[in-house]
Amino acid sequence: MADVAKRAGVSIMTVSRVVNNSGYVKPATRQKVLAAMQELNYLPKGRQSSPHDTWMLIVPDITNPFFTFIARGMEDVARKHGFRVFIANTDEDLEKEQEYVQMCLDYQVRGLLVVPVGDPSSENLARLAEQQVPFVLIDREIEGLDADLVKGDIRETSRRLVEHLLDLGHERIAAVVGPLHSASSRERLDGYRDALVHRSIPVDESLIFTAPMTRDMDASFIDGLVERPDAPTALFLGNMFQYAHIVRRLRALGLSIPQDISVVSFGNTDDLASVDSLATAAIQPAYNYGSLGAQLLLERIEGVRKTPTRIVLHSEIAVRSSTAPPPAGIAKKG
Amino acid sequence: MADVAKRAGVSIMTVSRVVNNSGYVKPATRQKVLAAMQELNYLPKGRQSSPHDTWMLIVPDITNPFFTFIARGMEDVARKHGFRVFIANTDEDLEKEQEYVQMCLDYQVRGLLVVPVGDPSSENLARLAEQQVPFVLIDREIEGLDADLVKGDIRETSRRLVEHLLDLGHERIAAVVGPLHSASSRERLDGYRDALVHRSIPVDESLIFTAPMTRDMDASFIDGLVERPDAPTALFLGNMFQYAHIVRRLRALGLSIPQDISVVSFGNTDDLASVDSLATAAIQPAYNYGSLGAQLLLERIEGVRKTPTRIVLHSEIAVRSSTAPPPAGIAKKG
């Protein structure tokens, strides 16, 4: 593949895109790559039979569609190159993460995509590096770890979500993000602050909450928040589990969305599951996190790249019916 | 565990429930089991370090939350008994299924839960039986294969979904189910027929369709159906992917749900994802498919049961806003 790239005068990634028929490649470039493949008599690697042609994907929550979309994207690339993918679920638990990393070493898997629990995962991942097992971080950076990475522009997307609320006239906006040992939670909070600061609205730390991003999160802290005299008129939430639990709780308290309170969230990336969804949400290209991550992994396995590459992808924001201007007479209260 | 069960005079499954703190056990029975455990100095197996204490889950579509819930249920039991779970995705493809079965043999996994592609999977699974690797079928029976099984009462649930439509006054009801090489699709169709026959409504074969149950299904066949002079007033669908694609298509054709056409479906089992859902749907206890399947697998691994066990679980039906009486003047037309 490196030879084809050289012959065609393009990057390995471009050759990979042509071979996989994925991602955009200019028609003229595609022609050049196909011509080079023919000249060099290059055939994309077919399926192989060795049990060690295996990749692993480690995710923190298998029941979150965001992560299974990453799996689909990874698999589609893996398959085309003769690799199979095993998936392991850490439940946001460092000890389980460590076990699965150990199994990757025991089973001699060829490479991994990892959505790490958070910064403390660096110790688990160091063992992969020691054994020279290539891995790519997905979705979550790790402070101080210079590794291949595919993630979303979470800070920027968070800023845009909060700006949507500001544009509607909200000024008291609460933020709920995940645990701050995960970079993806810190970036959400940074984006929230960016939006407020840009409009010269003071950041009220009493409106900032951290809560699990998991299916079993407890949203009861919302009760106290909405009963405060200076209750927010809008909420910025970290993911669809937080959205579902908090929306349910708000409805149980007799509040209507968006009439009484507006809600924005990071979405679940699943445009099918959301055929009925009311949530104004950021839709991250999770499939591409997996497919591009797999392509970075391929480059490492083929030894054609030695220095870490960072890929940061843009998210769309779907404006639906969970957001509206604040109730009359409230907008300026805060 | 067998000794504890014998001493307490209960089944292995009951002991397993107590050990795992899952499922319902009468307080008096629980006491008996705990007493027997103490008398026999029995400690639940802790985590082990051998890389072969691994179970595999093979599912046909990792992006369908129904299957990831099975994974969660399986994992919770596996963990408590010191096993780890790898997940593999076959994409409803027999060849991929065969590869993953081969890898299970190569890697010497201790046991599997398998949602098979369909009846033709029996050849793949026969290789597990030959090598005496225990496995449990989940969700889909295989004709002629007498194996441990955990599934839903799909035929009965389908009948109840269609009866809900009949009770509202619908008589022309179309059915869309998955490929008929899967028992779970045949059972859906049987339940549909049961409901009609029970009300002496003739089954119109031209209202029965098979379509993929996958994320990339093509719902364009619906156009011709709703444009027929004898168009149905209601649809019975196989899963949430079919629901999402078909509802989208109906809306694109200018039809309102449920004013113009009612829709019932098998649901995605995810009560959180469906916080905004409008679908009247059957909610299958997918988590329990995984946890009970794992308990059957444990019994096989521990050698305490030699004959196949079938567990068939009941589904709930959530009546939401995708169903209503047929448009005036149409109900009796069919």
C-alpha cells in the first residue's frame, strides 16, 4: 500500500480510502490511485486465516449506541483488510480496562482502538506501548499521552450548543457533564464557559454539575436545581443517557419542555433511533471515528507512519423541539 | 454450586440467582441457600487469571440496542463468576459467523452465547458441538437443533400486537417481518396469522412482506403498498429499524401517524432511548436473555446439567401514540 501511495503521489490514507471506497477522494486522485494499483499489480489484502489477525475495540459502555457505531466503522475497514474485531466493554471501570488490555497481550491481538475510561487509563495503555502493540485513542484524549487519536471537536460543538440557547434569549443555563477525569467532559465544560464568556455572561459555578454518562445515572439532583428561586431556564447536557433521565425527571416534576425549560445535549449519533426524537442535539460522526481510527491503526501495523496523528472531526447540530425562548418575564431575571 | 443446590434442596439456577443477587428468589429459599453455602464453606468463584476464562457473544448486529442489552446481561453474570466476555458481530452474514466460530475454537473460549443468523447457522454451530464447546442459543431457535435456548414468546407477543390493532377497529393490517430463514421472523408471522384467524378475518397474502431487519434496510416497497386502492390502515413491523425507516417513508409520502395509518412494532428494548418514542411496541426483556443465557452456560461449564433447557420469556407491550382507530369510513372497507 505504501508503494501504491508513493507511485500515485498521495498519502497512504488516500490509497486506503480508494481501496475501502470510503471517505471523499477527488475523482482525478482516485484514477491515479487505481492506475498505480494496476501498474504495481497490487491487490488489497484478502481475508487471512491466522487467529492473530485480530483487532480489539475497548469501549466504556456497550449499550450506548455512540460506541457501537464506532464498532461498525472499525469493522468495515478491518474486514476489508482481513482483520476481525472483538469488542470488550469496560463499564467505565479502570480495573476491567486493565483486564482487557492484559487479554489483548495474552491473545497477541494485532492492534486496538480504545475509548479509554479517562486520564488514569494511561497506565493500562502504557503496557500496550511497552509490548509494541499499536493502539489508537478514540473520542477521549489522555493528558500527557502522545498517541494516534480520532475525536470530535467537542469544545467547539459545546460552545455552539450553548450559543443556540443564548440566541433564543436564555441567560441562566446549567451544565451537566460527565466525570472530569475524562477529557471529553472537560472539553464540554470548556465550550460551555467559552460561550458564556464570549457574551460577557458571568459563569455561575453553582449551575455546573458532574454526573455519570451511563445508563444507570441518578438524575435526582435536578429536583433541587429547578426548585431554586434562581432556577435555570435551560440545560446543557453531556449525552443521551443524561438527556433521557433528566427529561424524565423534569416531566415528573410537572415541567414542560421546551415551554418551561429548554434542553440541549450531545446526541446518540443514531439518526434512526432518533426518528421520533425531540432533542436539540449534537450528532457526532461516530462511524467515522471508528473507520478513520482503523485506518490509522492499519498505517501503524504496516509500519508506514511513526509519529502520532490527531484527527478531529466536526459535529452537526440538529435543532428539534426541545428548545424555545425562555418563559416570558424570566429571560432577564437572572 | 451443585452441592449447595443439593444441600439446600433447590435448583442450580436458584443458587446462581442468590449468588448473583439477580432474579427473584423467595426470602425463605434465599436463607436456605445462604445457610447451605455457609455449611459447605462455598465461596463463589472469584476472578481468575487464565486467558481461557473467556466467553464469547456472537450477535448479528452490534448497532441494534436489542443485542447490546443481551451483552450487558451476559456480562453481569460472567463477571461474577470470573469470566470475561468478547463480543463479535456477524452482520447477519453466515460466512462471518463461521469465522467467529472458528476463532472461538482457535482461542479455546470456554463457552458462547449465540444469536444465530438463522437455520443455516446449524452447520457453524455443529463445529462447536463437535469440539464440546458449550453454547446457548439466544433469541432465535434453529430448526432441528436441540440446544440450550433463551428467547421471547414472539408468536404470542405478535398476536397481542395485532390484536391491539384489531381492537381499535383495523381489519386491513399489513405485516413486515425479517427473512424467513430466522425462526424469530417465522414466529412473528405465525402470531400475525393467529390474531386474524381468531377474529375470522381472512389472511391476505398480498399484505405480507419480508424485509431486512437491519439499519440499512430499504423501505421503498411501502410506497406501492399505501398507494393501492385497498391499502392497509395499519402496519405490524418486525423491529425498530423497520419502524424507523417505514415511519420516515410514510411521513415523506405525506401520511400522518396515527391519523392516516397506525403502526405497531417490536421495540428496541431500550426504555431510555425511547424516552421520546411514539411507537406502540413490544418491549422484550433482552437483558434477561443475556443473564439467563449466561446462567445456562455456567451450568454446562460446571457439568451439572446434560439435557437442553428452553427458557421462553414474556414481553410487555407499551401502547403509545403510533396507534389509533382507522380513519372514518375506512374501517369496514376492507
